Amino acid sequence: MPRVAGLPVRRADGVGASGRLARRAPWRPAVNADDPSAVAGADDSPSTRRLRLQAEYHEVLFRHSPLPVLVIDPRWNRLVDCNDAAIAIYGFGSREATLDINAAVVSPPVQPDGRMSAEAASAHVAAALAGVPQVYEWRHRRPDGSEFDAEVRLVRFGPDEAPLLLGSLVDITAGKAAAAALQRLNDALETRVAERTRDLAASNTELAATVEQLRRTQGELVRRERLASLGSLVAGIAHELNTPLGSALLVATTLGDDLEELQAQLDRGELRRSVLEAFLAQQSGALALLVRNTRRAAELIGRFKQVAVDQTSEQRRRFELAEVVDEVLGTLQPRLRKTRHTIVVDIAPGLTMDSYPGPLGQVVTNLVMNAMIHGLAGRAGEIRVSARELPRHQVELCVADDGVGIPSEHLPRIFDPFFTTKLGEGGSGLGLHIVYSLVERALGGRITAESVAGAGARFTVVMPAVAPRAADAR
């Protein structure tokens, strides 16, 4: 039977000793204190006792280490010793069965990285024998065919003429399984994220198309709302013109009849001086009435023309705020006459603005109509329109009523498009939204609403006296 060369042992007193190991006999790192033959003839000196204690210490440390530890004879590629943890992890059942195997038996033919086990093992052994400690992962196989992964540490020790290899294992099977499971989970998660991202991108595209469609629809509704407002303005002006034009027509008709009668008397030679004087006196008053009514009609037409031009063209110009408000409220008189509402205007003359009278008039119209329809709702009440100049060239315009007020839960939404409490009753939900858009975009200001239930509502517009140039680029 081949023998392993003697291993050097250094005693505590520095004296060298040597032992002989059989090829298959368990290797001992020092003299086995439990073997009487190993210490036969030894004296009981203190140095011997220290040596025996040291041997026992290394034996316990080696044998009962929780890490599997192996001693390999590279000349025969066999295990010459192992501890209890190695016996347990390899699963051969006993020390004798474990030491009776060739090192190649505990490895599958091919490692997970594709290398042949025999070639890879030879490379690691050669490197370790050359004095380079090896640390690597290795797939092992048990007698029952099950496999486990371990981190192997391989170092050389012993004399040059008969070197041995000390190997230790750390079982990383559970860790690798957990890492693989985590990787699968990450892969699945990435797949789900990619799918969700695609779904989200598709949803965003669809949402963008929907928003664009809603924007176009909203723009069309706003345009129709403005046209409806203009139509209401036309109807109001027509009603206003009916009175002065009707009076003028009556005066003109009466004047025509009187002239015919006067002409007939003149033709018959019956025209007397007294009759002519009475006719002239009577027609002087009629003519004054005719002039007054035609002027009133001309004023109404001029006002209508200015308001209509402002609302349709949205041209920027300088104007007095009081005049624009008066013109706008004048167009609402036909509707106001049918109610018991009172409008109070408190705007000092001379408050001049360089802005957009059309959008501003639309704001006043919508706020007053909102007060009539929602705030006062058929009851008698007062609508107050006031304005004042603020520091830093700002203007504050307020429209307030003493009506029923706005419920607190509705206040945050009153400027939202299509929000209305009159759904199905003719309300479009765009009146206050148009106000908000005109104030924010065209007039460069901001609008706020305050209300106390049962105590009315107050809308406050704060805007620059000179509209920002950004509004010109709309």
C-alpha cells in the first residue's frame, strides 16, 4: 500500500518531530492524545503535556468545526481525512465510506458554467500546489444523485516532497436558490413593468386624444355660448329699440296725417293763419319728440355696435371702466325689467384701463346673469357692481349679490367646466368657466369667490390696469 510522506510536527518547545500517515488512514494535524501508541515511550514532562493538550485542541477544532473540512492527497486525488461536517454534507454515512472515495466521485461531469469538472479541478489543484490559495464555487453530487453548491477554499500545506491540500466548504445552495428565485422574481417584475408601461403608454395616448377631443368640444361650446350671449344681446337691443322707434314712427305718422290735412285746407283756400300757427306749435313738440327718440335709437345702436364689436373681435383699446360696465348693463335692461332685482353700480369715473373691453364685458355679463339665475333665483334682491383702483396699477372689480349664497361644498368647483346645479334646466355649466378663462388668459388677472349660505355671494376680479402683452399672443 502506498504511503504518504511524514508530516512535520512542531512541538511547543520548538523540537521537530515527524509522523507517518498511511494512504487511507485518517490524517491528524498533531499527535493524537487518545492513541496510547502515539505517545508510547514519551515522558511526562511539561513540554509533553503541553504537546498532548495542543494535539487535543487541534483534534477537537478540526473534528467538530461546523464547516466541512477535507484533507486531500493530490498525488492520488483522494481524501485522507475529513471532519464530521464533511461526512454530513457529502452523505456517504461514515468516515470510512467518505475516505474510501475518489475526489472526482463527488462532482458531476460538467459544472454549471460549462467547464468539465475534471479539467477545472485540475486547474484549481495546480494553482493551489503552486502556492496560490483558491476560492471558487463548485457543484457537488451526493451518492443519491442530489447536488449542492459550495464555495470551496483550497490551500496547500505540508512538505514540498509530499504536499497536501486543505479544503473547506461553505454550502451556498440555499443562497443561490434564493438568488435565482429573486432573479426570476425580478425578471417577472421587469416583464410586468414593461407590460404595464406599454399599457400605460397606450392609455396615455388614448387619454391625450380624449383630452384633445374634450378641448375641441369645450372650445366649440365656449364659442356657442358666446354666440348665444351675443344673440341675447341682439334680442335685448331689438327690444330696447322698439320703444324709441315705435314712438318716432307714431310721431312721424301723426305728422304725416296733419300735413295732409293742412295741404287739403290750403288747396280749398280754407287755410287760416290761426290754423297754421296751431299746426306749427303742435308739430314743434312732435318734432322734438321725434328727434329725442331717434337719438335714443342711435345711442342704442351705437352701444350695441361697440359691445358687439368688443365681444366678437376682442380688440385691445383704452377705455373707461365705468363706461364699459354701463354699456354692458344697458344690454341687460330688457331682462332686468322682468325681475324685481336692483343693480347698483359703484365705479368712480376716470378709472381708465388699457385692456380688452370685450372679454371684460363678457365677464360682467356672466357674473350678473349668474347672480340673477342662481343667487337671486326669482326673488327680489340687489346686485352690486363696484370697482376700485389698487396699488401697483391693479384694478379690483366686484360683483356681489344678497341672494341664497353658494354651498360650501360647491365653492371649490364653481369654475370647473360643465359644473352646474341647473343640469337639465338649461344650464351649460360654462358660464363661470368662461369667466375664469377670460380673467386668467385675456385680462391677465385672477378671480376668487366668497359666499356664506343665506348671505349672498361675492366674486372679486383683480386685474392689471394695463393687460399683459402675453395676452396679445393668444
